[in-house]
Amino acid sequence: MASHKGPGAPQKHEGSSLRIAIIHARWNTRIVSSLVSATRSALLTAGVSAANIITESVPGSYELPFACQKVIAASQIQASSLANIAGSITAGMAGLGSATQDLLGGGESSSDLTKLGQEGPAPPQHAVGEKDDETAKGDKQQPSSQPFDAVIAVGVLIKGETMHFEYIADAVSHGLMRVQLDTGVPVVFGLLTVLTEEQGMARAGMIGGHNHGEDWGNAAVELGNKRRGWA
Ligand code: DLZ
């Protein structure tokens, strides 16, 4: 009998206007890396530009909620400062006479200036550091400075002999839920909580089976788009 597990029939969502962060733990690195790789591929397949996928790591899963919250906040602050700078330039230009504007070569309309401020080729800045390897790999699209549309938190918790697993799993799932509800930015739950390493490898597509990272990438694109409609 066909399995009913998973997110149902695939839906197509367009990701080319989105900016997405993948925050991953380094514990159980091989499994995490396979999951992150599938997550990234799903984002690229949906049309998200490589320049607009930011990847950042933290030591373990316990750090994921804090890092997600900080990365979201930093991107929102950066976008609003750029909008303020663009607003000041626009106001300054409006205060100059048209002759002075001509002298300065200020032919742009104020909306163009605002656009320059928001979408121009300003280098991205991120509070928790940044892997700027995406543009180096030949991606022609300029990185956007818009706030993140979604964040994907990836980690693998493997049950040990103590109660660590239970405490961390509980804290991280509550923490990630809180971050998305507090910030209004979707945080995709890419946390595997498995009993054995083999279970983790199976869910990361390393010994056959489906790589759950693909679902997480697709969920980020879907939620990133839908959130705009719900705003
Ligand atoms: C301590 C710990 C343990 C025992 N197991 C895992 C795990 O399976 N997966 C994971 O991502 N992290 C683990 N950690 C590390 C914690 O998440 C955290 O990094 C440390 O307790 C420091 O805060």
C-alpha cells in the first residue's frame, strides 16, 4: 500500500524573489551535511538565487533557536537602515533645486533612488557571519539586502544513554516555534530526532530513502511566498 507520509503531492512555488537562511548544527556533521545539501538543492530548483541563500553554522542543535532569532533580527535591522538611508537621500535630493540636481546628474526619480537604496549592490552584512562563497561560484545575481523570507534550522539529535536528547529536543522545538511566532518569519523545523545514527542516515538519503532536506527547502519557499500573501 502506498505511504501516506510526507507533505502530499508536490506543489510548485517560485523562489526567485526570496532570501533564505539555512542555519545548521555541526554535531553529527556527515548527516547534517547531506541534509543541508538537499535543502539547498531544493531551494535552487525552486528558483532561489544562490546569492540569496545564506548558510551559517552553530555548534549543536541547542544553539539553533538563538541563532535563527539573531539572523532574522539582523536582516530586518539591515533592511530598515538601508530604507532609511534611501529615504534621507531622496529627501535631500528633493530639497535641492532642479538645476542643482542636473549638475549632480540627479536625473533619477525619487522612487528610483529609493529602489537603488533597497536593491542596490550593497554587500550583505550578517550579524552571525556569512559564507560569501555563493557569488564566488559564479552566480551572476547580486545578493539582496531584503530581510529573510524564511529560515531553515537543520540539526540531528541522536539519542544517547542520558536525558540530554529529551531536554535538547524539547527546548529546540519549543524555541524554534517561539522564534517564528515572535518574529513572524517562518522557521522550518529541520531537526531530526532519531534513536540511532542509521535512522538519521536513512532520513538524510545516505543509505537509500528520501532525503528530508528536500522537503525543508520546499517548505521554506512555500511559506516564504504564502507569508507575503498573509501579511
Ligand atoms: C551535548 C549534545 C549531545 C549530547 N548530543 C547532541 C546531538 O545529538 N546533536 C546536536 O546537534 N547537539 C548535541 N549536543 C550539543 C548541544 O546541542 C549543544 O551544542 C551543547 O550542549 C552546548 O550548548
